[in-house]
Amino acid sequence: MNNNYKYNPEDFRGMLNLSDELYAFYKLYEIYNKNKTQHNRFAFEKHWEDLFFTIKHREVEGFLNSVLADEIRNYLGELASG
């Protein structure tokens, strides 16, 4: 995985799957950028939807404050739409 991302998955270790889902998001993002097939795009978009709600759940549970959760969602959303 490329380490040039703003949010390091290791910083979220112990937050109920958030770290693992961030790793998977970045991996799928890199796969899609290397090979822009419809299948890779679908897998990446599906995972982004799941990650969006995982971040929301961690926010509601109090693991993430709302400002940080919004910043993460905005950053990842920009990657997903780019």
C-alpha cells in the first residue's frame, strides 16, 4: 500500500474494523487506478459505501469526534470521486 495517504489506518487500530476497512479502501483505490475496469470500480465504490457508514458508526459510538469524522469522509470521498 502506498503510504502517501492523509489518514494512516494504523492510527485507527482498535476502532472496531476502521483500520482494516481503511487498508482495504486504499488497496482497492490503488487497484482501480492501475486497472480501471468496471469490476474494479464497482468493488471500490461498494467498499467506499461500507466505509462511509463504518466511519459514521464510530462517530456515533464516540470513537471519532464529528469534525474528524467529517474530515475523513471528505478526504476519502475526494479520492473516491477522483
